[in-house]
Amino acid sequence: MATTTVDIVVYGGGFAGVAAAAKAAANTASNKTIALIVPDPVDHNGNGSCLGSIGTIGGQNYFDIRKDANEELVTKGTFNWWHTKLGQHYSVDEMAALLKADLAKYGSKIKYYYGYDISSVGWDSRITSLTVKQIKRNPTTGIVEWESVQHTINGTVFIDASESGRLTRRANFGGTTGRFDFPATYLDADEKTNYGKGRQQVATLMFKVTNIDKYATEPKPDDPGQTKNVCINHPNQVWSGAGGDYAYKHNAKILKFNNTHGPKGFALKPFNMAQDGPNSSEWWVNMLLVFNVDGRAYNRDKGTYLFPSDMRSDYKTVDDAWVEARNIINSAEFLDTIKEFPGFRNVQIVKKNGKPVVGEVMYLRETIHAALASTNRVNGTENTNYGLTTNEANKAGKTYNDGSDSQNYATRIGLNFYWSDINAYKFEDLKDANGKYIWFDEVFRKVRPDLGLSGSSPTNPVYVPYNALTSNYVANLLTPGYAACMSSFAWAECRVLPNQCVLGDAAGVAAAYAITHNKDPLRLTASDLSQVQTTLRNSGARLEK
């Protein structure tokens, strides 16, 4: 087993991880090194599409962007660069190549571990090392399995930019899972009390199709007598589409599919989709919801300390969910049903070796949340136990001195902005009290009727404070990934890829500063943070509303 020593270890090969690695490399001395661990089943030599996670190999080839009241981009910095180069909708291979090229600028400063995951965490009052092993998807079973090659990586500062939160969870974790921090009134009985097991937002498996009708129309949801276009052609000549609300709620075949498969954990939703680059005949589609997935749980960990001991009995592993979802997509019933959506009448599912082409990783929406105090891990602590709270996200102000997030201004490391995208937690969330299907803000209001949510909530970007990226229990850890110290509700807004890039930038700059000044990330002072903010501004980040 080989051993390597670096200064900064970044775990996660998605946009947040790549942003963090790039900023760490750009802001440290030439003799400092960074390790980037990519825990996805990609080529071990980095061939083909390897970086980008959900946003590339996962098939989500579009950025969920919300601009401010002046139609200005809120999420700048590294994201602005990627968005400027390839647009809001893009070819996944071109985006993965761009990410790789951006990191290649730093030469040997960055060491890559493609297709490796953590098998153990070295600990001595702080993280000291990670042992990582190669992983590979079994072509017969579809399950991602361990391989024999492994390495030990010693480091000083560690960054968890992953979706699973695996590094954070195995390093003196003091946080919560899913929506456990919601008020008990809005939780199921088995989610309540200190022994409750919080549900995680529904996942998705992206799939590829061809023969989309780019000129299709559909009834407007609020005025079925009028129609609207389903697809848009963007300046970079990539088409995208969003719609299907009316069909989702009224088409008999779609209703039958969801009523049959919903209780089993699978449902069709109104679609988001994008052409796989200019002039491509193939499109990636976000349409299949996969319920009851524990984003922490993988089959390769069963029987070990890495497997979550508090997994819900009605949940499945990421591996099992991926295999089952792919089987659903491969069924004749699935193809027959999705043809009922506008623009899908002649659609065909793209296949390779007899199997549908799907995302190599699932689109997880939520896993764990670092918390400020492990002793305060109880229901109803969403506004007291997180660096970024529910009230701060939901009632963010227009300027630095108003709104619930004004207290974050001094320690802000960036702005996040999107809608309060609380997706469903269980199939029943997709129906109202009368059994009618609902979507988007209708789901928001059902899940959290107390927050006064609408289709425009929240109205302002939120200042993200530095302590949303730190753990009080691990001095040398930063968490710009899914394990960020944010309430479940706040995460529903901050989880989209542009926002994650902002968090990755900040974590990379903070890690570089900590290494340069021989400090732990948790111990940065107000003066230190001021210098981190200056570096972020100089690199194009937006810190003002």
C-alpha cells in the first residue's frame, strides 16, 4: 500500500470539489500539494469524463440558476467562469474536459485519485490521514464494488466536498441526517425524538433519450386553455426543456404509472432536460424520482463501521436504488408512459450493450448536515444549531443590514440563491389532501405549511457564513459539500450546483490560507476571515447583494 503526504486533501470530484482544489492550488506556495479524491466509479487513470460528478457523469447537464432582482448572476467566482465557457446547458463530456483542463494548469501540485473511496479515516484528535481504495461498477450486477488497490494519504487540512458526506460522517461527526431538524409537527412518528431517523429528500436517476420534439407545446398549468413551448434554444445552441406539469397531473397513463410504482418508491415528475451539447441528437432527462434512498449507504460497506447503523428500515442503499431505477427505465412500460409527456411522443431511450444509458451516479439531493452542537441534535433545532439556519435562508434581506441573514455579513464567504426547493421526502408528499398530484411550491407548502412559502420564495440571496463550512468537532475539516453546517431547509436552496461552486471556492481559499499561516480552519479569526474575503473578491467571487 503506497503512502503519500500532501498539504490539503479534497474529497469529492464534483463542482464543489474541483472549485476547492483549484482555489487551494492557486493560493498556496509552489511547494504545497493537494490530493483530489474522486469517489465515483470512473476510469482510474482519469480517461474520459471523470470530474463533475452529478453535473457530468450523473447526467445533470444544466445549471439551476436564479438571478437577483437586477438580473445579475449571484453565484460568481469559479462558477461564472464555467458558465461563461459552456453556458447553462452543456455537453457533459465537454464540461468534464473543461474541469480537467482547469486543474491541469496547476501541474503536479494536484495529485489525483480517480475512482477511489475512503475505507478508513486516520484520527488523532483531528483527521491525520485517509486510506482510500479503488472502486468499480460490476458490469453484471451494476453494484459498485471495492477493488484491491489502496493508498494512504496523509494531510494537514481536509475538505469534504462530496455528496455522501462520508469523510465528515466518519470523522467525529456531530450532525444530523436529512430533515431530522424540522419541527416535530412536520415529521413522521419514526423521525421524532432523539432516536428518530430523518428522511432525506428524494433522489433521481438521470437517463438519456433521443427524438425529442423541440417544438412541442403544452397547456399552461395556470391556464390550460393557453399553450406554451416546452423547449428553448439557448445562445450556445443547446436546447433545453422544462414542463409536463399538466400531463403529470391529468394524463391517465402517467397517473396509472405513478399510482402503481409510487408506493414502491418510483414516480415520474414534470421534466427538466437538456441536449447533450450543440447539435446533439441525445438529451439528458431529469424525470424519474427515486424515493427512500439513503445517500450514506453503499453495498460495499455492509458489515463494516462505514455502513450507517441508523439507516431507516424502509430505505435502500444507493447501489440498490441505482440498479432498481435502471431496471424501471429499461422497461417497456416506462418508455410507453413517458411518451405521454409533451415532446416525447417519438422518443427512444438511448442504450448501450442492451442497457439504458443512465447517470453513473445518482442525483442525490440530501444526506447529512454538520451541526454546531452534538448535544442539541433534536427535532426543531433548524434555527439554533446550524451555521446557516432556516430563517436566514427563508427571510434573507435585500441589503447587508436587514433580513434574518444580516448577522452573517461580517463572516460571509459568498452568496447563495435559489428557490426553496424542498423536494418530496416520500411518495405521499406528491398528493394533496384530496389525492390530487401536486408539484413545486405546492409540495413546498405541504411539507412545510408554517413557512409561508410560494413559487418565489425566498426573495433575496442569502449571506453564507464561514461557520457553515466548519465543524466544531474537527478543527482541520471544511465542508462545502452536502455535509455543510446548514439546516435541512437551508440546504434545499443551497444544494444546486452553482451554489455548491461558491462553497467550494470559499473552502479552497480558506484551506490555502490555513496552510499558509499554519492555522486550523476552525480557528480562523475575524482578521483571518477578512483576508479570506479579500482573496475571494480578487478571484471574482460576489460577496455583496
